[in-house]
Amino acid sequence: RRLIPFFQPILDVQAGVVVGYEVLSRIEVDGEVMRADEFVEIAEKIGVIHRLDCLVIELALQKLAADGHDGYIFLNLSPRAMVLNEFARSLRQIVVDSGIPPERIVFEITERDTVKNLALMERFLNDLKFDGFKLAIDDFGSGFSSFHYLRRFPVDFLKVEGDFVVNILHSTKDRAFVQSMQSLAHELGIQVIAEFVETGEVLDELKRMGMDMAQGYYIGRPDREIRKPA
Ligand code: G
Ligand code: MN
């Protein structure tokens, strides 16, 4: 119960407005706030990751509904949680209770983790899509299954791994990667989100390149409060 949802804004690059927030888990230990990656691994090992995921989603949706947020909500899902029947049921119940329409909820699946049972995952994701939820591939380019995921799952958004984005002004190689991920996505009718946008110059360049959305410290840091950046 010491789990705290943090919110990081996501900007529509071309329109210049915040259109959503990604929910990031933090945990409070002895008055200090820990990042999720430090405890997610432990939670996975001891088999309670689905309960952590559900709890943080529940807390985040409560806060967003109370604050009257009406854009997209991006939620991270652990691949290990997805294959549990119990998880799918709890997830639906939490969303129904929140009163937030599924169309505004985007589930992020990272391709960083290797997934053994792709067929089970595919069924879970197809069921979510059927219920009206949206789907994003997180950290695109960081793993080995990028293209497989895009081919196989009904994806709405592609989040470009931040490592490719930070240097686009100084590395023609990185810029080429970002440009081609964007072209591929657009050809497939998928919207693209650039992660780790840390300066105004990078944001300007992404706008010129035709990027759809951006997220990163320049736009806003993850925060306990839901803030619209100036
Ligand atoms: O895997 P995922 O993309 O969901 O991870 C998001 C993580 O990246 C969060 O822990 C968040 O704090 C961090 N993050 C968000 N924006 C930036 C940024 O601009 N630069 C860096 N280095 N990290 C960021
Ligand atoms: Mn994410």
C-alpha cells in the first residue's frame, strides 16, 4: 500500500498540447521514493507482480478521474501478469469501477522482456482490443522482437526507445533510426511517440521530422501531481 503512481505528460508534437499521461510506479520506503525497476523484478520473482500492476492502475485511475483528466492514460503492463486469467478479470473490473472509457486507456507492453508464451499474450491483447482498449509497444528498438510484435499484435502506438532519440541532433545514425521507425509505423497506420525528449532543440527537430507525440524531461518529469507543463 506504499505504492505511488507518478504521472508523466505526453505531448502532441504538431499541436503543442498535452494529450495524455504515462503512469509510472514508485514505492515509498523509509520516506524515500524508489523507482519501479528496482522492485518490479523482485515482485515478478515472488509472483505478486499482477497485484502490484492492478494496485497502481487502480490508484492512478482514481486520481485521474478525480482531477477531471480527459486525455489518454498510458499504463505499463508486465508480460508475466498478462498470462494470468485472474489479472484480466481484475483489470476490467478496475476500469469499469473508475468510469473511464476504455478508448482512453493505452496499455504499454515492453519488448525488453522476453515472453515465452506469445500465443497466450496475443489472446490477452486481442481481448483487450475487443473491449475497446488501445495498445502501445514500449521501448521499441531495444529488444529483438520489434518487428514480430508489430506484425502480430493490434498496435495503436509505437514508443521509440529513448536511447535512439537523445542524440538525433548529433548522430545521423540515430536520426535515421528514428526516421525509419516513424515511416514504418505510419505505413502501418500506427502513431509514434518519441521518448527521452530532454531539450527544446530535439523537440523542434522531431516536429520537423513529422513526429506525432513526445515524452521526456523537457516536456515534464514524472510527478505525483498531474501537471500541465507551461
Ligand atoms: O520503459 P519506460 O519507457 O516505461 O520507462 C520510463 C522511464 O524513463 C521512467 O522511469 C522515467 O522516469 C524515465 N524517463 C522519462 N523521461 C525521461 C527522459 O527524458 N530521460 C531519461 N533519461 N529518462 C526518462
Ligand atoms: Mn512505458
